[in-house]
Amino acid sequence: MAAPMAPADWRRALKAEGVRFIELDGWTTRGRDQATGKTFGPVNGVLNHHTAGRDSLDLIAYRGQGAAVPPPLAHALLRKDGVVVLVADGRANHAGLAAKNSFDAIVAEKPIPRPSKASGTVDGNDHLYGLETENLGNGTDVYTRAQYDAWVRFNAAICRFHGWGAGSCAGHLETSVEGKPDPKGPVDGYGRRGRFQFTMGQLRADVHERLAHAPSWSPPTEEVTTMPDYVNLGLAHGYQLAPGTWDDVEFTTEWNDEAGDHDPNSPTFVEGPAGFTGSVSFRFAHLPVGEVVQVRMSEYDAAGELKANHPIHEVIGTAGGTFSVVPLTKRVGPGRSMRVRLLNQSEEHIEVASAVLTAWVWEG
Ligand SMILES: [Zn+2]
């Protein structure tokens, strides 16, 4: 139970929720409050309809259905292009009599039972916002993607404003004691979902999902693709490697890192979760012939603790300088990172003249 949204509330809530809307002239003062002597509100929910027609704005805002059902016939019209037209801020003739058992369920945000006239009736126009979504209602006319997306957003905007859950959203067919069938019909799609039949259960599920996110959220529209990034790292300059201890190769971004996320001050060349495949080529100077430099990949956690060592490759000194290509292929889990380390097993200081790492790296 709450006071109805004022025009400024509508504008703010719809804008935040990403609803494209236009304001029909006079909408802020349009309503049946004066004519009926009944003030709109307190409000308890949103009632959703289809228009069962085309170009329904004139009918909803100005013409109504004769003397028996004068306009406005809704608070808002949702067009095929997904744009909402704000029609009225006051009482609107959309709900008719709602079965009390259904209405009570909406107020309590409980599953809505089949409307029973025997349970009594409530004037739905007193307490429910009304949205008319443009559709022929013939069971074959399709709600567009833009329309359904805005439909979810519109309902969520009102629920979010009032602090309601998706259980405050209902369809005319769920409250009507006259057997109204709306809304119904096929929906072209929503998010990653292809064509489906409109149901209030699905709309509520989508509103519920939306309310779990920030109002600026949009449903993801396609599977996330993991295109590998090409990474090409090198050394800023050659360096001396003393005998006897494992030492990180500190790759820099002087060479191209297309992913752009390699920290030049970190020996890490990939952070998990990721897979990679490539190689690192080394050129060593002053490594005596027949002596060995060991190369290995080592895995670290977020705190920089060594967690795992991967198989060792040996590079053996050759006359006139040593050149070797070592393969790199591995997965690193979440929170883990990988370094390349060297152990100079000779007795001499040697020079790591160059190290070039090229790899395809992908997330996951
Ligand atoms: Zn209706």
C-alpha cells in the first residue's frame, strides 16, 4: 500500500530503468479522479494488458469505449517500438472489477489464484497501475524484442520505486471477473531467449531477475565469446644471471601486449583463469658449451606465494652463443598467475641477452 507515483517519480524511475518514454500532453493532470470523486490510490500493483488493436493511443487517451468506459484507459501505452507513452497520472479505466482472491494475492505478493467472483470484487482502478501493450491480441501478433524489454523495465521501475517484488505485477487475465484474456501472444525474444509465448509467470521471472540488478542493468544478449588475445612480450634490456638460484624473467610491455593488461613491473605473464599456448625464445651469452640453464613455468597465488612448478626444459650451451625455443602451454586457475623462471646451473655469470614470449591467451 503506497501513494501513487508523482510525475517526477515516473520520470526518474523510468529513466533510471532505461525505459524510453514520451509524455503525452496533459498526462500529469489526466485521470478519472474528479469525475468519479474517487482519488487514485493507495496503489498495490501493476496490471498488464494488451490493446487488442493498432494505433491505440487515441482510443486510450481520448476516446475510451463510449460513455460506459470513458478515457483514460491506462496510465501508459507501450508501443511496438518499445517506447512508452505516459497517458495519465490519475485514475484510469483499465482494470474493471478485480476478483478479491486475486487482488489479495497481488497485495501479499503470493501466487495468484484463478479469479473467483464468489470471493468478492475490488475496483481495480482504485489500486492498480495500468499498462496497455500494443498487440492485436489474436495469438499470432508478435510482441517485439524492444517492446518486451521495455515491458520488463516498466514493471521493474514501478516495483523498485515502491520497494515491491515481482509478485506485485499481474495480468488482466489473472484478476478479471469477466474472463478477459490479456495479455497473450508470442514474444520475439528477450536477452538470450528466442521466441516464446508470453505468460505472466515469465514476465514476473524476468522482472524478478531485473530487480536483483542495478536499474542500469541490461540482460545479456549473446554468449560471451572467448577470443584469444595475442601476447608478445620481451625484455627491456639484457641482464646478468648469477649461478645457482631460480630467477624470474621480467617481461615488459616494450614488446607488444595487445591485451594491454600486462603490468611491466610484474614477472607475471598471464593471470587466471586463463589458458595459453605459445613459446618463449631465449638467447644466452657466455653460457659455457655443454653447461645447462633450466627453464620452467611456475604458478603463484594472488599473494605471490609459489604454488606449483611445471616441467623443466634444459637449454644447453653451444659455441658462439646459445639460442633455444621453449614451448609454453597450460591452464591457470582463478587467482593464479604464471611466471617463467631460469636457473643457471653453470659456475659462471651468464647474460640473458634476449627473451621473447609469444602466446595466445584466452579467458577461462
Ligand atoms: Zn485488459
